[in-house]
Amino acid sequence: MKRRYFGTDGIRGQSNTFPMTPDLAMRVGIAVGTIFRRGAHRHRVVIGKDTRLSGYMLENAMVAGFTAAGIDAFVLGPIPTPAVAMLTRSLRADIGVMISASHNPFQDNGIKLFGPDGYKLSDELEMEIEELLEKDMMAQLAKAGEIGRAKRVDGVHDRYIEHAKRTLPRDVTLQGLRIAIDCANGAAYRVAPAVLWELGADVVTIGNEPDGVNINLECGSTHPATLQRKVHEVRADIGIALDGDADRVQIIDENGKIIDGDQLMAVIAESWAADGMLRGGGLVATVMSNLGLERFLAGKGLGLQRTKVGDRYVVEHMRQHDYNVGGEQSGHIVLSDFGTTGDGLVAALQILACVKRSGRTVSEICNRFEPVPQVLKNVRVKAGQPLEDAAVRQAIADAESELAKNGRLLIRPSGTEPLIRVMAEGDDRGQVERIVDELIGVIGSVRNAA
């Protein structure tokens, strides 16, 4: 069955346009509530959101759906995605929901779902939800006396703050560090600066004045230039850039250089291996991670296991093979000793621990390897399947043959946007750029002819 609603990270789209309508959000609440209404106990869902304007609309719609299905709704308000995952387990909820489109602009929104164990749902469960969404919802509604209740939960920010603080090693404080943090006008605008300040840092905060439409707007991990300027302005030791729901992070060193997720995973894996904490003999990343990371780990006697794109697939592999470090180049860092999903703030705290223990600068700590030249470009596609075209397939085969053992080629449809992503990497930058441009041209010509 072809997916109609779910992508690589839940359901996502433009607000008030299918599938991100209040009608579908309510139906998702009913469908998910029906599936997780197991056993005789009083069932509950926790619902968090980021700061985008449409969150109010979708939150109310989902509360209506879940309560109609007989589920009590615990409404958390704006809070990071990893906090929702943590609170799903902590509050012994049957389901966790995060209403967010992560790093996308405010016009978009999305629905991320967590099971009672705090992990994102499997492909099989998502397909079960999709099948139920196509059926008559009236048959799924609870009886009048079994309708759920809804209430806002106080103190959830404090619970997450304490959880995050406990992930910093006990022998480390952040005293003496000046930290600039960009909260992307998103879900972590309150909790992230509080955690850093309570751990002893001198904190300079930007992106902490959400108004419903400025989330990720020229700020956060997808627009790091704003934080780079602030690091220079206040002479910070480090910059921490989160995204709209705070499940990803980019670090800015004291010189204003951007440190991506591959470098951060290398730092954490090397540190944890030295401390005897690393499990699995390496880490798990996606096919997008740089070849330089793989070579660095191999030089340390560590391995790199690759999955398809999506932190959910990274986590699945980590669980199946007992790894405790994984993530994506984009900055989704999953540390399963501390949580079940990506947590930008917790990952940043591990980097800060390495900085404090070593007494070295962020630039010295975080430049672990020289990245192999990597070029990624996107082609916007409104309809059709250009990757199935014979000319495109031949062009891809020719490019793979040319790169051979000196690089990698990856072409895939985006799971969150109507794009085809074309990525190539290899030791010869000129060759890589030419191959990507040629493939973009072929795909684009097929798209325009369709």
C-alpha cells in the first residue's frame, strides 16, 4: 500500500492544506487513539507543540480526536520534541504527540507520534493508522460515558530541564564558559537557556521571542549566520543553534565556523569510547553522512553503520544492534543512554563536557576530520516520477561508474518536501560538482517535459 499521509518523519505539510488540516488532525487523533486503546486502564496521550501559529488549531483538533476516541489528553504547550518523548514514558502515557514541522518555515506543520516507550512509531503501525484513516471514523468513537478528558499539565518544563541537566557528567560544570544560544524562536526558547544558566554558564540568548510566524526565520540551525554574528559580537566560547522543535543542533566554534552533525558524532563517539561508554563498536548514521566520518572512525578502530535517511531509521538500527550513539549530518544526534530521539540540547551538553574536561577550545575539539568534498542540490518536483525515466536512470548509472570506488552517489526523493535530492562526494571536488550539476540538468529536463 502506497503511503498517503506519512513521510520520513510523521505527517507534514502546509497548514490548512491537505494533509495539515484540522479535520485530518482530528481523524488522526481518533485513529491513533483507537489503535492504542488497549486494556482496561484509563488511557492517556501527551500532546506537545512548537511555537508556530497553526499549532493552536491542530492542538485543539487533536485533543478533540483523542478524547472522542476515549483517551485523556494531557496538553503540554510549547516544548521540545525530546521532552515529549521523555514525558510519554515519564507520565506512563499510551501515546505521545508532537505538533511540529521541525526546521520548516511557520507556514508548514506536522504531526510526530511516539509509542508508550517514547520511540517513534514503526512503519507497520503507521500503515495501520493510514488504513484506519480511510475508514468510517464514526465506528471508532467512544461511548458517551467513555469520552476522554483534557487538561493542561503544569511543571513539564521543569521536568525536562532537570532531565537535561542530569545528562552532563557530574564532575563537569559550565562555569567560565560564555555560550551564545539560538533557540530558533521555537519550542526550546524557555528551557534551553535555563539549562545552560543553571549549569553555570554565562548565557547570551537569541531566537527566544516567538510570535507564531518567526520560527526558523533567519535563525536556528538552518540559518546559522545570525548566531555566527552573535558569537563574534559577544566573544562567546561556543554557539549552539537549535531548530524549531529542538531535536537537532549545530555548533558554532569560537571563530564562527559551523560544526555539523558528523563532526559532533565523531567527538562524542571518540570521547565515549575512551571512557568505555560506547556500545556497538562505533555509531549509526545515515547514507548522507560524509565519507570523512567513516574514514575517521575506521582510523580509531570504530565502525559506521549507515541507514536510510530519517532519524527514526537510525534509532531502529541502534535498538536492534545495541548502539548508543547515532544521528544525522543535519544535527539530529541520538544518545540512547539519555533519550529515545534526537535531542539538540543534550548533544550540545556532551560537546561542552569534552571542552571543559580538556581545557581546549571548541575549534580544537570539534574538527576531528577533514570532510570529503560533498555536494548536495535539490530539484523541485510537482508531479510524476522523473527517477523512473530511462534517460535519468542511464545518467545515474554513468555517474556511479565514474565515481566507482573514489566516492559515493546518492539520489532520493525528500520525505518531507516535494524535492529530489542529488548528493555526490569524492576526493575530487570539481568532478563531484560536475556530476551533480549534470544529474540536476537531466532530472530537470525530464521534469519540465512531463
